[in-house]
Amino acid sequence: MTGLLDHRPALRPEVLLSPPLLDGPATVHLVKDPVSGASFEIGPKEHFLVSRLDGSRSLAEIGTEYGRVFGRRLGEGNWQQLLALLGSRRLLAGGPAPDPVPPTGTSGKPFRGTLLRGTLRLVADADATTARLHRALRPLLHPAVLGVLLLGCLTMETVLATSLGELAVAFGWLLRHPAPLLAVATLMWLSTALHEFAHGIAARHVGGTVGEIGLRWRLPVAIMYCTVDNYRFLRRRRHQLAVAAAGAFANLLFLLPFWLWWATLPAGDDPTRRTLSALLLIGSAQALVNLAPLPPLDGYTMLGHGLRVTRLAPASSGYLRLRMRDRTAAAAYPPRARRLYLGYAVGSTALVLLLAAGLTGAVWYAATT
């Protein structure tokens, strides 16, 4: 036992530990090995121990800290079990190296799926590609520049809100004219691609990594995607929020030059102004709706980061079912979890109804005007 307590084990330096996350009634931490791609959850007590395995402290010193915080000492069996778990997952420094995961999954092939449903990796090294884009755009990522751009986007949306009637009429006109409709659809697809790249560039800017950039299709729809590997492990909450919000911000930035063009044209039946009006309406709706806190939208991801909660929607649904079936068991949830899950269930239901009503009204107005 004395020899074991004198041991000073360390996690491999690249192993990632997440901040505390609410998951149902429990608080968990995520652990991820970026080399193998394997991840799992641990509780607060295990995180207390694992996060202190840095090679500078002995197990005896860590055990003393643990006893002060949690009021109990760890036995030899507890240490052996924890170290065996970490060793079996190849997370300890000095142990066997983990097997690296192929960059595109188990097969390593750029194409996965079928002609009707699948994905295609477009770059060999997504992280390096995003790093180059980040270096090129870095001057635009200065807080002062971002503030000016954000102010421009807010001004644009305020002006467009005062012209909502004109935009809705233009949308109805667009649906009856195939050529401008195709042009707007092409521009919106490009905006969607920029949305995905923005997530990757924002991740690189705050210390994240990008795993894959590619094309995903569910015919007849095909969209770009950008996978950020470690956004949950960023230490600062504002960095996580920035990565999640970057896509919608890019969508609004994409619209700015078209808005300036639109503003120079006189109001009336000009086809160019009508096309731009429809583009601005659709693009604004794309960006703003994407900020709604509903899965799988970016707003839902932002809400999860802001509240430090994982699986918010399914956890809320599970809590409501338990509340209706067994109130005693539901009362065992921590007070914060009860308030959060009930509030999200009620708020998300109201938001879905509001969005459905708004969409129905907009389509009816455009079709009848």
C-alpha cells in the first residue's frame, strides 16, 4: 500500500476533461482521448481524482485532498480500480499508446453511404485547412472589427423588420419565377456552406480542432458540414458559445452586401429589388431561426453550453414522463434540474407553436398578396 500511495501517475497531456455538465439528475464530466476518439462519462468524485493526476502529486496527497472535500478516505481497492480503468483505456502517461482513429471513421474512406444517402470528405486534413483559413481571416476576428460587423448586422435586421411586408410580397413573387428562384437557392446553399466553415474557423480561433469537412446528402438535399471535435472541452463558456453562434453570424454577414445593394434600389416592382428582398427574407429567417433553442439548431447547442447541461431535450422529456408517472422519484432531482427541465419543456413547446403559427401566417400572406 505504501508503494502504491507514493506513486505519481499522470494522464497523457492530450486527454480532454470537460467542465461539469448536468445530465438528468446527475452531474457528469466527459473524458475524451483525441487520439483514439474514445470518450466516456465520470462523476464529480472521479473527476476530482482524475484531474489531479498530473505527475506532480502522489496518490497519498491526492487522497488527503479527497478526504478533506468528500469526508472519506480512499482504500487501496479504490485506487487500483481507478488506475486499472485509466490504464485499460490507455489514458495514462508511460503506458501503451492508443490506436489512432482513422480521419473519416472506421473505414478511413472519404466516401461513406449510398448514392441516395451518404457523406463525402472534401479535404484530407480538415484541421490544417481550417487553420489556413483562420490565418487569412484573423484580422477580421479582432473584437473591435467583430463589434462593427455585429452592429451592421443588427442595423440590417432592424431595417428589414420595418419592410417585412415588402419582403413577404417579394417572397410570393419569387415562388412564381423559376430563374430568380434558382439564383436565390444557389446563394442560400453558398450561405449554408459558409455557415459550416464559420464554425470551424471560430473553433480554431479559440483553441478548438476540426475533425472533418465534407458534403452530406439526403437526396434531393445536399449540404456542407464541418465537424468540431472538442468544443465541449473548451474551458471558457464564452468560447463554446462563440463557436456555436459563428454559423448564424456568418449567414448575416453574407447578407450585408446584398442588403446594401437592396437599399440603393428604389421601392417598386423592379425584379432585382424583389429578388434581393426575397433573398434577404429567406437568409434572415435562416440565420435567426437557427438561433432558436430547439434541436438540432445552433441555438440549442448554445443553450446547452450556457446552462452547462448535456442532452437537454431528451432529459427534459424524461423528467416530464417521470413527473407524470412518479412524482416522488421526480422530486429526487436536484432543484436546479427540476426548474431547468420543466422550464425548457414548457418554453420549447410554446416556441414550436409560435414558429409554426408564424410560418403559416407568412406563407398565407405571401400566397394571397
